[in-house]
Amino acid sequence: MSSPFPHPAAPGPMFPTEGALVGVGAMPDPGHWGLNLGLAALCAFLVRSAWKDLRRPERVPEDAGPDPRARLFRDTIVSLWAAALLTVFGWLQAGGDLRSLGFVLLPGWGSWAAWAVAVLGSAFLVQQWRMVGRSESARDRYAIQVDQATGFDWVRPTTAREYRLFKAMALTAGITEEVVFRGFLIGALSLWIHPWLAAGLALVIFVGAHVYQGITGMVRILPVSVVLTVLFMVSGSVLPGILLHATVDLAAGAIMWALRDRRGLSPGAGVSADGLAILVQAQVRL
């Protein structure tokens, strides 16, 4: 399968459109300080996020005061935009452009397939979102799954202010994480190794950064991460992934908001969730 990036052993773009190999923007200079700045910013973001998550208690303390998750949501928004702006700045300074970073619409089967998956997946999530809003039995069913799964407490909005910030965080994550982890990281790594190896390594780095969640947590984020990575690789664009990623995050927040008065329907914790709850839990951690 071809890729929008040049293979280091065979210079020249490798994305198929209408039977021809065409370029997808300018790639950055591998030795430029700008690219190193972007990589350093990404590493700093991953280390800081892991450090803060490791220090955070598993559940929100009872005496945390009003809107206890608001600070976390704001901090996440600022950190994600800072990482995205620094990586894009470094990419451009090193000679790359926005097209090679994935801000492009290309012809060809890969692009059509990626957009089909993104649109149909988003439509399914919106339908699930609406079903939970209309059906009390669906809310009870998902509430039990959420209660049985671990890792929800800090990302489960319980006040109107928290929910507003969650929606801003969801949009932020949908945009910035696709740019940073798909557009920038895969593009940067492909300067030294084959693009599909770069995609696999970027996926390992992203999932490995969640090692503090244990094997179960890393397994839960893997399927969605794989889908988003493949969408980028076959389309050469971050745009389908942004649509799907943001929709999943927004749907996750809307479902958790609809379940805010249904906590504690199921005793116990640490049980693996199934169905939509897995998708919700995976995406609110991305």
C-alpha cells in the first residue's frame, strides 16, 4: 500500500492518485533545529502528561470542592494546543508545509475510503448519542458499564461548567492530537524509516505513553488509535481523523453527561467495560 510520504531509500512521493504518483507538499529538513524543536516539544508533552497522571489519585476526592475537574480540563486544553503549535512551528521552520503535515484533500480511493469511514463512524456515534438521550433503559445500561470500568472519574463531567470545558477539550483533542501524533510524528519519523514503519512506531509511542494505565488501559486505546492511524496513512490527510476523533470525544462527553445522575447503579470497580463504553473510555483518554 502506498503512502503520502517519501521513502528515504527511494526519494519521491508515493501517494497514488488517478494512476500517477504526485507530491504532497514539501517535507522538512531532517537535520533542521525546527524539527528537533517539534520532537522535543512532543517528548516534553508526553513526559509531563504521564507524570501528572501518575500523581493524580484514581478518583476525585470527596472534598475537592466545586467543579473539581475544571482545572484538569483547562490544563489539558492548554497543553495540547502548546504541543500542537510548537510542532507545527518547528515543521514549518524546517522547510515543511501544511500540505505535507496533512492539511490537504487528495483524490484517489484512499481519501474516499477514509472519509467514508470518518463520516459513517461519526453518524453512528451521533445516533448512539441520541439513543442514550432518548432512552432511559439505554442510559441505565451504559451507566452500569461506565460504573464497572476504571478511569472515568476524572473525565466524567458532573457540573455544567465541567461539561462546557469538556466539550472544548474534546474539540481540542480532535484537532491537536491528529496534527501532533499523526501528521507531525509520522511525518517526522518517515524522514528516516519507511512510512508504514513510522506509523507503527508512532502508534507504539502513543500507546506506550499510557503504560501507567496498565495493560488493560493500553489495550483499550489501541483499536481507536489504529483506526485513526490508518485513516491518515491511506488518505494523506489529518482531516478525516479530526472529524472522527472530535465526534467520538464529543459523543463520549455527551453520553457521560447524560449519565451524571445515574452513578452507582452497579457495585464494584475494575471490571472491563464492553460495547460503547470501551470506545468512550478509550477516547476520553486520547
